[in-house]
Amino acid sequence: MDLLERGIFGFVHRVPGWVVGLVALLLYGVGLILPPILNWSLARLVIANIAGTAWAAVLAIGWLWVQIEARDRRHLMEWTSDLRQLSAEEFEWLVGELFRRETWEVRETGRQDGPDDNIDLELIGKNGRTIVQCKRWDSREVGVDEVREFAGTLMREGLHGSDGIFVTLSKFNRPALAEAKRIGLNLIDRYDLYERVKKVRRTEPCPICTAPMVFGHSRYGWWFHCEVAGCRGKKNLSDEVGRAVEILTLAA
């Protein structure tokens, strides 16, 4: 069942929505049309109809689930000001969304309920495949043992050190930095991560100081406000309900 689930979600992740719809329609149609053509018995006809409908429904639900996850990743990217509030799974989502906005094709492979072989994300770009390890540690530093373990994963996958990216919400200690430099491993600590997140967020510029404003809600409605000290820049969206809905729901 686990392999089946991963296969279904892998399929709906990798193909466009119209392909998922077409395959679901074909499965549904085969269950209805094929049995009469082959002169199957009534019992086999009923089973085929149920199976075709069930598989079509599974694909449709899988595709819908993927869209909901994509929406959640976008919301994490746009609205999370304190990354320390994220769970380990949400942290992986945010890192994946970051690379996605940096033009990578991203495949989420990390699992919280089982082994993931030290591969949380797979990135596909013009230069080939890159794998990412995410550590949502906010106080404990990442040490040389974790770096070496990830280097072993790269070797097992037939990749070089430069084909790996290690991301943490904490920092790397000196031995870890030295080891990563020796093998060519790419490191992203919390400072680098915050800066890269800022660059890809779709923000509204402040009309006074042009700094990115924060989107929020109060009893007066939806609004943007500037968080730069001393700046009173803001934009009320009470008269632009459509704009607020767009920010909340627009696909990336």
C-alpha cells in the first residue's frame, strides 16, 4: 500500500492536471465500455465498473491533495515571519518552495513517518540532479558527522559533493564547514536561508520607503503595513476584496 500511495502521488506530482484528468477519464470509461465489448458476466462487469470508478476517483483525489499542498507551501513562503515556528515537515515544504521559485524542478521525497535515505528534496535543473538534506534545528549546530553522513548519501547516489545542498535553520560548526569545503558541499544556514526567502517572496512595496510590506487582517479588513521602524506606510484592501482574495488563493 505504501508503494502504491507513493506511486500515485509521484504520478500526480509529475504530470500536468489535464493528463491526470485524461487518465482518470480513461479508467472510468474502460470500466464502463470494455466489459460489454468482451461479453463479461454481470458479476465481472460490476467489478470492472467499480474498479474503474475507484481508480479514477483515487487519481482525482490525489491531484486535489497535491493542489492543496501547493497552496499551503505558497502560504508558508509568503506569510511565515519566524521560521522557527515551522514543523520539520513544513520546513521541508518551505525549502522546496524556495528552490521551486529559484527555477528548479522540485520533488519532495522526505518522510516524517519512515526512512527517506537522507534525501528530503530532489532538484532537477539544466545541469542535472541535485539532492537536498534539511535539518530543522534552531539551536543545535550541525556537526561534521551530519555532513559526512550526507556525503555518504551523495556517494551512494553516484553524485559529487557539489551535487548536494545541506540546509539548516541553525548553523554549521567549524569542523562541518571545513569538511563541506573539502568535498565541495553547498551549505545554507539560517542567515542565508532568510535572505533567499526574502528575495523570492511576492511582497507589496511600501508607498513611503519601498520596503516589503506585511499582509494581514484586522477587524477593519485586509491590509498591508510596513514594519520598518518609524515608517507608517500602509495600504488598506477593504475596497479591493478581489485583491485580498487573489493574495490568499493565487497559484504560484
